[in-house]
Amino acid sequence: MAEFWEGVHVRGQQSIGVWETFDATFQVGPLTKAQHAIDVALILTHVTERDTQQDVFDDAIEFRNTNFNLLFDIVTRVPQLIDATLDDADPLNNDLDDVFGVDPDTQHGVMERSRRVISLWNRVNIKRAAMAPALPALTLGVTTVANLQTAVTNHPTLLQTVENERAEVSQKKSQLQTTSRRVDRNNKRWYAAWANFFAVGSPEHNALSQVDTEEGTTPPTALEIATLTQTVLSVAVAYVAGGGRRATSLVLLYQVVGVDADFGHATPVVLAGQTIGPFPAGATINIKTRATNSAGSTESAVQTITLT
């Protein structure tokens, strides 16, 4: 399954392509094409950093697990070996029972049992050395109590390293998420601004077909005009409630018949209603709205009023 950043990155590249080809100087507020291109490229930098850190984290887990498995093997087998060497009346059997009473299946448990095994193992070796004739120190194959002590000493550092590297992975993931979200927002802001700035049917507007939209996103519903009312030489516009759902941008467009070739005048919609003008007496004005999101734009029916 694709990650969130992948679609955002592709769309960022597509947006930059259209931006560069048709109007490289176009800005969305303070956002320039150059700044957006830097952020889009930064996504891949963060992906590389995250993946590299994930490998470091995985290695830390592997080192920890290898040492854990060594501890588990030793502290499981050595008590059995000691049990086989002790007489039933030996007081060390009580300590051996304490060892068997600790479950070594967890990180905490294996460390606790290891400490008890080391204590018991050392006492067994002291007792063996005091025998006549003296017996050599007990070993598990070539493994000595000193080897177990080394593994126990190393384990807290290995545990801490795992947690340190886990935190680094979290930080790298957060960086990637933050940059991806910023690029995603700016992709959508640019799309809405471009769609509204350039007229429908223009080469610039048509170029938006090259930009992917989010899966599952559908174009917004139209924001229909309820009434147009003349107020002196201006026009009060009221809207039908509930329109423009899913829109990230709502714009009122108008055309003065006989003066404008198309709907070249645009102003943000005020859902509570707004007034445009003034216009010349006797002017006929065509008015509509455009609702836009990342999936496209939806225009309302055109309403016309002639001023008296």
C-alpha cells in the first residue's frame, strides 16, 4: 500500500511542472514555485533519513535480541547443569530454587535470573575449588561465568540503544510527516488558486488535467445563487444554504454584458451574502459561483440582472 508522502510528492512534481511551464512567477500568497520545489524535494530527503535510521534501529534490535538469546540460553541450561551436580542435601539447592523461581522470558526476567545464576555459579565454583581433589570451575561447554557476567553488563546498554534509536526513528518519521503535510496543503492551495485565477478553457486552466487529485475526493457541490437584488447601482447576492460542500475555495464571478468577454471579475464568496458593484446604470450583469477542491471545480447556474 502506497504511503501518504508518495502521492503528495508525485502531485507536487506535477504541480511544479504546470507552474514552471505556464507561469513561473505565479504566487499563492508568499509561496513561490521555488520554495514549493524545495519542499517537494525535501520529502525524498526525509524518506532517505527515515529509512536509514530505521536500518540503524533494526540493527540495535538485532544486537539486543542476540544478547537476550545468549542470556536466555545460558540461564536456562546452567541451572539444570548445576542441579545435576549438587547433592540433594546441599544447601545451594535453596538458591537453585530461587533461580528456577524467576521466569527468563522477558527482558527484566532474564536479567534478574542472570544475576541469580551468576551468584549461584560463583558459589558453586568456590565449592568445587575447595574439594579434595579440587574440581575445575563449572563451564557450559566453553562458556564461563565470566562470559555470562559480560553479557549481563552489556545488556542495559543494548536496551538503552534500542530506545535511543527508536526515538530517532520517531523524529525522522515526524519530519517526513510534517513536510508531507505542508506540501500537501500547498499543493491544494496552489491548485485552488490556479483554478480560480485562470479562466476555464484557458491553456493554464486546462493544464490542471495533468495534476492528480486525491483518491476518494469528489468535486464540490455547486453553490447556487438564491437571489440578486439591486441596491442603487450595486447588486446584493444571496446564496442557497448548504451549497459548496467539500469546497476548499468559493469564488463569485461576474461579467458585465457588452463590456467583458468572459467572467473576468472574481471575488471570494461571503456565504452570509455580499454586495458587488457599483455598475453603470442600465448594465446587465451575469453572475455565477465556482466551488473548487483538489478534485476539480463546480460552477453554479448563471443568474442575470439588469440595473434600472
